[in-house]
Amino acid sequence: MRYVHYCVPCDAWSPERSDSYQATADRDEHRHRDHHPLTPRDRIEEIPGPLDIAASALLSDLGHAARTGVRKAAKSQAFRQIRASQYWQQAVRLLAIGTGVLVLGAVVIRHLG
């Protein structure tokens, strides 16, 4: 990951740095040189590298494929038959009861502790 300092009032960018500490040093130097003693509206921005961009695109595509597959499965006749079965309905009830018990337990423990 690469980092840059951006000063909004000056519309100025520092050079890309390999870590946030160097970008912070650029920010401090710019503030001292151009805005002393004021603090401008500025920020340290992360610039994604090629690996970050590729991983983000891959995860986005996988998420889209999963959503599309789930939609198709939910509309299928087999899935409707499964949802209509007594086993499915019992599993959903047990999951809801278990979730409720966990939430209630967490609330009680938080108030006791």
C-alpha cells in the first residue's frame, strides 16, 4: 500500500510514500511551512497497488457470482420443496430460538458485568 498527503485548501499532493509515517512527516512539514500555526483540512490517503486492485476485483466478481447463484437456487422447484418440508421449518425455528437465547444471554451478561 502506498500513501500520500493531500491538502484541500492548497490542492497539493505529496509524493507517494511506502508507509504512513513518511506521509505524516510530509503533512507535518507542509503544515509548518505553508499553514503555520493553523491546521488545514487535509488527509493521508491510501493508494492501492496492483495486487490490491486485482484482489478487490476478484472478490467483487466472486460476490456477484454467489448472489446470482443464490437467486437462481431460491427460485428453483427443489429449493421450494425443501423450504416447505417440516425439517426445514424446524431447523429455522431452532436457529431463531438459539439466536434469541444468545442475544438474551449477551444482554444479561452485559448488565450483570
